[in-house]
Amino acid sequence: MKKFLVIYSIIFLSGIFSAPPVFAETVVYNVETKKVHKVTCPHAQKCTKNCIKIDRKDAYNQGGKPCKTCGG
Ligand SMILES: [Zn+2]
């Protein structure tokens, strides 16, 4: 049972870190300007320094504001 959990965790974690997130809920959040971007937004693709990929609800919970270009 314990071994199963370990294997499951490895599969789960490697899925997060290897594949680009394709979940609809994942957004790019600029921690400096607090702007929330869709992953496909041009601003998100230019933003490499202060941006993190997080869940949309987490971004807004942290005070995120929707980007005017992509709507967040
Ligand atoms: Zn945007």
C-alpha cells in the first residue's frame, strides 16, 4: 500500500514538472504587478522573471487582477 502511494506520487509529480500545464485553471501570475494572465497571453510569454504558473483561484486569492489584454 505504501509502495503504491510512492509510485503514484512520482507519476503525479513528474506529470506536473515535465509537461506544460494544460489545465484550464492554470494561469500565469505576475507576483510584482499582480496581473493574472492566460498561459497563451503574449504578456505571459514575455514575462519570465516575476511570473509563476499557479491555479487561477490561487492567483485571485493572492490579490491578482485580470490582465486587460487576455482577461486573466
Ligand atoms: Zn495577459
